[in-house]
Amino acid sequence: MYEIYVASQFEAAHRLSGDFGPAMRLHGHTYRMEVIVRGESLKEDGTLYDIGDLRSAVEELAGSLHYRELDEIPGLIGTNTTAESVARYCWEDIARRLRGQGLDSLVVRIWENPQIYAAREDTLG
């Protein structure tokens, strides 16, 4: 199995609903988004996928979230914007761009700080 990796970061605010103590108030994070794509086969040019294209997709997504309130992002409105929910949202955005490209799986990790992340991993089939 081969894999390629791209990371980006964005600043965003959110508030959690439920029993989350101070995190129920509006607060922000410097999020780090890590994207890993995996596949069994390389293309004729020796690549799994064009890493420049992957970087562009990740940067575009991060840019769309930068300095935003996550609770106001279409696709996140009405959800509890936990790191898991943000990982799902980002996974779905990137997966939409990668399907049909001969890749097997996608992992998206969303780090809220250097010690805490949530991830979504699934096949691209």
C-alpha cells in the first residue's frame, strides 16, 4: 500500500452544545488538517496521485474554513462542531474530489491542539 500526505492549518471558532463546560462558549483553535490518501497501485508516471493537486484541494478547503465560525459553515450548520464533525465534513469534501481516481482510502485528521485530534477514515469506493 502506498500513501501520500498533505497538511494545512486554519484558524476557526466554534461552540459546543451539550455538557462541554467552558467549550460551550464561543472559542477558537488553530486547527491542523492532515490528509492521507492510500492506494495499492502507482500510475505509469510512478505516482499514486498528483501531490500538487492534493495540496491544492487541501489548501482550498482550509482556506474556506479560515477565520470562520464553524457553526455557520454550510454542511456544519445544525451539527455539534466537535473535532469529529469537522473531520467528517473535511473527509466528505476531499473524498468528493478524489473518487474515481484509482485510490483506495482517505484519512482526514483534525487537530484542535498539538495533543488532541479526531479522524475519519474510510474507503473511497
